[in-house]
Amino acid sequence: MSREAEKVLKELQRFLDSHADEIKSEDDANALAEQFLAEYDQKCAAQKDHAPETADDYLDLAEQATSKKKHMEYLRKALELEPDNLDARLQMITSITEHHLDEQRLALQELLALAEQQMKEAGAFKEYTGEFWTAPETRPYMRVRYTYFDVLISCGMMRQAISEGQRLLELCESDDLGVRYQLMHLYVFMEDEMHALALHKQFDSYEETQMLLPLAVLYYKLNQFDKAEDYIKRLSKANKDTKKFLRAAAHDELDDYIDELNPYGYQPFTMEELLDELMKSSYLFDSVPYFFAWASKVLVTKSTSKKSTGKPHLLN
């Protein structure tokens, strides 16, 4: 969801709260929502050419900025209006410390402490735990926490990252941010079979690329090749490009595929998804340099076995 959509939801909630005494049924709520949207559209049209007034206005401009200088200028304006705005502070930190991740980690620790305090004062932990991200007001906090989680991984602090990942899933059980995928790779990196299997079960053991591939790596690392082979075969059924991906990875021929990746997302159950996973969790795959060669042979052997067990042709 875009920042603009989040802003609309926030204002809609304020509008509904201010008219709470008028809401007696779902129809009343829907009618008020329609009224709000009509008024909001008129307001936006009237303010289109007006100067920005709020921190959110400046954050929107920062998002649209075409240069880093303008981006930073708008962030500073937002912070002048709201010094404790989490999104503005988060963007400022990541921009300033882009190439100094250890400094970024320390700055994010401080910001996370501030964000925790804000959530406590707002009663968010009591009201939304398990459903964070459903309320627009909790999303800046989740963005700070997820960024900290990601930076811990980049800094090689895997146990700390696991703790953060687990906390993110406690706060948002539906996992709207996709934390489970990175957490699975962390468990496998640490060879933690119990938590890896429990995580897969927690999300209904879905046959997903980002779950099956790391589980294959897990059993490869644990020297349990029958189980590793089973996950490779399951991955091949779930993702049609598995064989092509493994063959290219084994022969160090992925660069051409990577160059063609869409910067705005990937198509599930394709080569794109496998490449995205490989790049996001390179720390895991770099730790098993011979895995792809082995896994590629598994599928080649499987294909050869199928051919050899076919019925022989009868000679005339």
C-alpha cells in the first residue's frame, strides 16, 4: 500500500471517530465513508496547487523527489513540523548512513526505542498485537522494526536478527511484510531444524519457493540427502523454472537472467522469484558453494530415471 493510501486511511479513521455517535450500523459507516471520500477528493482538488502544510505532505514530496538533495530537503521540512515522525526519521537515517551500515544499525536502535515508546503511549501493543499493519498508525513502527531486522542481517548479527524476526511475526501474525521468508533462511543458516520446520508449519506448510529451497539447503547441510532431495523435487513441482535455475546456478550462468529482472517485483513461481531469493539471502547460499551443483544433478538424475523406466519400443 502506498503512503498516499495510508494517509487516506488515517484521515478516514479520524473522520469516522469524530462521527462515532452517528454510527448505528454498517450502512451508517459506509455512508459516512462515502461522504468522507467525496469531501476528500474535493479537498485534494482545491489544494492541488497549494504549498505543502503537513509532515505527510513533505514526505509525499520526498518520495517523488528526483534528486537526493531535494529528497533530503523535504525530509528536513517534515522533521521541522514533526520532530518525532518515524517515517521521516527512518528515511533520514537510511539516506545519511546508506554506505555505513554499522552506523545505521546504531541509529536505528535509538529510533526503535523512540518508536516503542510511542506505541506504548498510544496503547498499540494492547490493541493491535498480532494485527500490526492493519492500522495505519502502526505501520511506521513496523517499517522501522523491519529495517532494523534487515540491517542486522547485513551486519552478520544472525541471532539478533532471528529475535527481531520472531518479534515481527508476533506483532503481525499475517506477516504482511514477508518476514517469514528471511526468517526461514536465517534458521537454515544456523542449521536450526526445529524452528525451520515449525515456521513452515505455522504458515500451513505451503509449497512456496522461499520455503522449499532453504529447507532443501537445510538437509543438505545436515547431511540428510534423501530429505534434501525430496524438497528439491517438491520445489520443482511448485516452481516451473527450478531445473533451469539450478543448472544455471551450478554453471555460474545466472548473470543474464539477473540483468533482465524487473526492478518493481517478480512473478511468483518463476525464475524471477528464485533469483530474488538468491540475492536477498546470499549469506545462506554463499555458505554452501557446492549445493547448486548437487541439486542440479538430482533433477537431471530424476529425468534420466524417468526415461530409462519407459516402455521399450517393439521392433517390427
